[in-house]
Amino acid sequence: MAQPMASGAQHKTFAFVFGMASGHLNPSLPVARALRGLGHEVHYLCPEQFRAAIEGTGAELHVDVDVEPELFEGREPDIMGALTSLALEHGLAGECIIQQSTKVMPIQTELRLPGLLRWLRRIRASAIMHCPLMSPEGAYGARVLGIASVALLTIAGPGAMAHLLEELSASGCITPEEVCAQALGFRPRTEAIGRVNLAFGQELLRARDLTRPFGKMDVLRHSDVTLVTTIEELQDAAPHELLDAYLEDGVRFEAVGPLVAAHGAVRAAGHRFAAEGEQHHEDEAAQAAAIMAEVLRARAAGRPVVLVSMGTVLTGDSPDVGWAARRQGSDGAPRGFSGAELCRAAWGGAFDAFGRGAAGEGP
């Protein structure tokens, strides 16, 4: 429950805009909880799947598919919004996700903005926090309305996007240069960028070469500050050319470290689109609580605890990057390990390295 506002304090309304990526959303939850504790209003524009985690902070959820009908009516929601449907509409079936996203994201932004702006005006937002990777429209909406914008960057700093582009391109058997050249030559993308900029009378989107400098996130120029959820020492190295380009655009990065939830707080998880009953969520919560209880008992007994972090391997049901998904080869056929196989192999290696014969021994 929110605490009363201090005498003389000004009530604010904060808008949080996030997509279907729990790892991007979770660091925002402690911020939302803190703002609610100070007596401010917090509204999330987000998929329904994260309702419990969002409402657990005291914030209010507004479901994206309801708020943005221009994008979602007649299209299937997915991990990137409605990117797959838009890709199919534009004849991009068979292309890998990095090819589709670089071509279609400006088109999706154009369709998202009307609903987003209606919503921001309706809740009378004072400022926006958004995910620049999954929900760049948050920054554009803030710029249009002239309100403060904070980007929450959940990858390893300004140099991380180059590595991400390289990995996603490699998964589709295409070079980053080819991806960028194809995007620049995709006429519907160029036309959408032109329409958006004309409609709002400013250069919200740029039809720029994504390789110059390589890995630059252009959307960050619209935010007052970009919070990075790691410490400076753990950020990926960034070339001087890239840092200079950000400096020229007035982009300010602040490495704030991990934003950790309060003990016992509900966290978002899953990336699941299939409907699941309340019993399923209760079972998951019970399993998580049981695991944490074992960890606490081990620590109390002085036993070490080994954490095997799988980074961004997803456990949801997305056909592109989910638990059972495999990377698409140049022939369009799935290849390599699924997320499940990769995780289980790593966990098996950890058990082989650290395991003992009895449950009460070892880490």
C-alpha cells in the first residue's frame, strides 16, 4: 500500500512501457514499488501475462492488446509485439527474426503510437520508463508529449548491442552488414519512417545504416537518461566511435547495478502465450518457494550454493526463441540445440562437477 505523500510533495503519474520479456521487465518492478511507496501513481502498459508481478508492486496494469488496437486487431501477439504477423503481411516469411525485426519494427512503431499516445494522455503521465529494446515506442511517445523519459537497458551497457546483433545474425546465417543493407532497402520500412516523422513534425525515427557505428541504439537519444542494470566493470567493451556517437546525441548512461526485488515479491516469468490456469501459477510459485527454502537451509548450514545462470535462454513457448525452439538454418530448417537441451546440458555439467553421493553433502 502506498504511503501518504509528504507535506508539500507533488503527486506524479508514471507510465511504464514494457513488452513480453520478463528479464527486461523485472528490474522495473522495484522502481515501481518505490514510487508507489512514495505515494505516486504507476501504470504499466504490458502483456496480460505479467499481471501478478505488476499488481504486486501496487501498480495498475493496462493490457497492450486492448490499448493498441491499431497494431493488434486481426494480428497475433508475439514476443516482439505483433512482429510475426506484420512480417507475414509484408512477404517476409522464412526470414530469421533479426531480418524481420529490423525491417518491420518502424512499421510496428507507427501502429503502436496512436494507442500509446491516447493512453498516456488519459492517465496524464508525468514521465515514462520503458525498455528501449522491446518497447522503443515509449521513448517516442515521451518525445511527442514533451515529458521525461527513462530507458531501462537490461543488456551489458552501450557496447552490448553489437554482440547481440552479431549473435542474432549468425543464428540466421547472415552477416550484420547484410541485415542492415536489407533493412535500408526495404521500402515499407522507409515509408513508415517518413510517415511517422511527418505526422509528428520531428525526426523521431532515422532511416540510418545500423552498422555506422555498429550497434548504436538510436532510440536512446530520446531519453533523458539510460539506466544500465549492471556495474561499469561488467559492461561489454564499447569502441570509441560508438561512445562518441552517443555523446554527440547527448545520450547519458548510468550503471545502476542490479535492481533487486523485495524479499517475497512476485517476479515476472515465462514468455508464455498459451492460456494457463490459476492452479498452474500457484504450482510454479510453490516450487520456487520450495527451492528457495532449500537454498536458505544450505546457507544456514554453511554449505556453498552454486548458481548456474543461463542468461537469456528463454523458457516460454515462443516458436522462435522458446524452450522447444531451435535456430533456423540457411535452408529454413531448424538446427542445433533447443533452449531446453542447452539448459539441461549445462545443468547436467554442473551436477557432474559439484555433485556428491548424498543429498546432505557438497554444495
